[in-house]
Amino acid sequence: MQNNPGGTGDNGERSPIIAILRRLLLHVAPLDDLAVTATVRRNWLLDVTAGVCTGVYQGCIWTFAMQLARGRLHATTYELGFAAASQAIGYLFVILWAHQMEGRAKLPFITLTWLLTRGAFMLTPLVVRGAYAREAFLFLICYTPIVFAISNPAYTAVMQQVYPVEVRGRLMSVVRIGVSAATLSTASVMGFLQQQYHVDYRLIFCIGGLFGAFTALAFSRLRLPHTEREPKPPLNHFLRDAVEILRTNTAYRRFCIGVFLAGVGNLCANTYYPLYQVDRFHIMPEQIASIVTASALAALFGYPFWGWFTDRFGPITTTFCAVGLNSIVPLCYAFGPTIHWLMFAGFISGAAQSGVDLGYLNSNLLFAERDRASLFQAIHSTLFGVRGTLAPPMAILFLHLLHFHWQEGFCIFFTVIVLGTFVQSMAAPAHRDAQRKKLSTS
């Protein structure tokens, strides 16, 4: 009998293993769906490529950045508090950038921003050295997220153009799987190289920066539908529209308030995590990599589930469930006596954050009126900027007021997350009511 390289039997039917794998792939990434055209498929493959490069970038850099600042470069709690706040400071101005993007092509805002921020880490070996190594390192990890925020509203608008709504959750989940898989493998390898072979972290950051630049190159090749350039509205009208959305859209207002409260609790807890890891457990690079590996593994399996869950039950429910799951993480830090609990917390965090990632983005697309996705994302991101700027310094202040009693701080933040989750849960019925009224009047 002649071997069949295509994996089929004599009757031309696919083998059971191939059939099962194909069914699994089509469940996660429904490429045979009528909504998935050749252009959608091409854009998706480029998005996956950019996602894998993003994972390598994150695994090289953000896996170790805060712990290196504290443990290797001896950054103070206040310096780390500012570094944590810098993750959100740029989002304070997102609504201004969204205004600049109105009526313009969004893709250049993304590619140029990614190149100037992620690619900047290629300079790490040149600038992080000598007497001012700590200051240069802190500048890099603060500058990057502040400027990177420029791309946020543009990215949301591009995702709305790239993927049909029927399959958006599942196709985007595969991209996130690529990010998680690449982060997992890269973090494990780089943690091992740092601890066992004493590879200079600056070289590792340079490699991460190179892959960060590749993300911009891959994304720049997306094919988007042509849109006519329209005059952008005056800034005061744009800001008035943003305020009007929060005033009149009850469901979106509740969603934003709930997400804001839960986000404050989560960001405060996130400020504690690297400090607690270094000060309490004197964590090593391989242990950091193990926590990240646990988180990435959970996200690897979480994205397909949350992608299906989003398409089946909607992004608002996804956000509610994912944020509720994430509230377990500060409890693990509060009551976990060994570092193994931190690895379990990393696993829960990865599972939750994969849902939050898909839930937030798709919720904004759900609430957004036609061609207003960038404005809705700008509102969401600006609120993130406010809470992300205030929460880390507030967390450091709490830490000193509590005399470094970590457990009490983690319990306070858990309570805030649960409160925010409860408020956010009220957005779903309000959205259903609004949809029913819209249908009854149309």
C-alpha cells in the first residue's frame, strides 16, 4: 500500500487524529467561517506573527524589569511606585491622541509608536551602564509605557476593521495564545540563562527590543479597508461627546465605574507584588520565570476558553467573570506562606487576565457606536490612566502607613476588587434594557 502523506486512508477520509486536530483548530480559530475572507486570513496571520514577537519582547523584558530594578539596581519603593504608575500615566492623554486620530488612518500611529517604544530597548547595553545605570534603567521602563499609550485607541479601531464581529473573539484569542506561548518559553529560557550562565540582563533586554521592533514591522503590513479622510471635530466637541457618552449611556457608565474600582484594587496589589517577592522571598530570576511560566500557561489555555466564552455569552459577562477570578490573586499573596503560592497566584492571574484582555477590548467595541470605537476606547483608557496614576503611589503610602504589614494591604485591595466587580455586574442588564428600547423605537 502506498503511503499517503496527506494523512488520509484509502477511502480518502481523514484520519481520526487529523480530524480531531482540525476540529480543535476550527473551534479556536474558525477559518472556514464565511466571515473569514482571504484578506481577514492574511491580516490574522500577520497579527499572530506580531503577537509571537510581542511575547518574546515581554518574556525578555517585562518578566524581569521590576524585580531587577529592586533587587539588582536597588530602586527605592517610591521609584518603583512611579515606575508602576508610568504604566498608566500615558493613558491620561489618550483622549487627546484619539482626537488627533479622528478621520485619519490609524495604522501609522500604531507602527511608529511601537517602533519608538519597544524598539528603544535595543539601546539598553549602551545606556544602562556606569554611575547612572539605575536612572537610565528606570527611564527606559517608565518612558516606554507612557509613549506606548498613544497607540491604544488606534489599535482598538484597527481591530474593529480587521476582524468581523462574528469571529472576532476567537481569532483574537489565537493571537493572544501566540503571545502567551512566546512569553512562557522566552521567560523560562532567559531566567535560566541569567541565573545559571550569568548572561547580562542588558543583552537580554536588547534582544527583547529587537523583537519589539519586529512587531511594528509585522503590523505595518496589515491591509485595511480604505476610508475617506474626514475633518476632525474641534477638541471641545470631542471632549463634550466623551462626557455625553458617560452621562447618557447608563450601561457604559456602570461598566466604567465598576472597572475603575476593580482596577484600583488590582493596580495597588500589582504595585506590591514585585516588592513583596524581593523583600519577603528574595526571589531569583528562575523563580520569577516560573511565576511567569505559570501565568503564561494559564493564559495559553485561557484565551481559547475566553474567546469562545466571549462569542457565546458576550464581553460584559466575560469581564465580570474574569475580574472576579482575578480577585483571588491578592488573597494568595496575603495568606500564602511559601513561594509556591505565588506560582499558584501567577496561574490564576494568567487565567483571569486573558479574560480581562478580551473582555475589555470587546466590551468597548460592543458599547461603541459605529465609527466611534476610538472614542470609547479613549474614554476607557483615560480612566485607566487616572486610576493607574493614582493607585501605585496610594499603595506605597498604604504600605508605609501599615508599617509594611503586607497581609492587611492585600486584604484591603481584595475588598476593593470585589466591590468593583459587583458594580460592573450591573452593566449587563442596563445594556439589555437599552437594546430593547432601541429595537422598540426602530
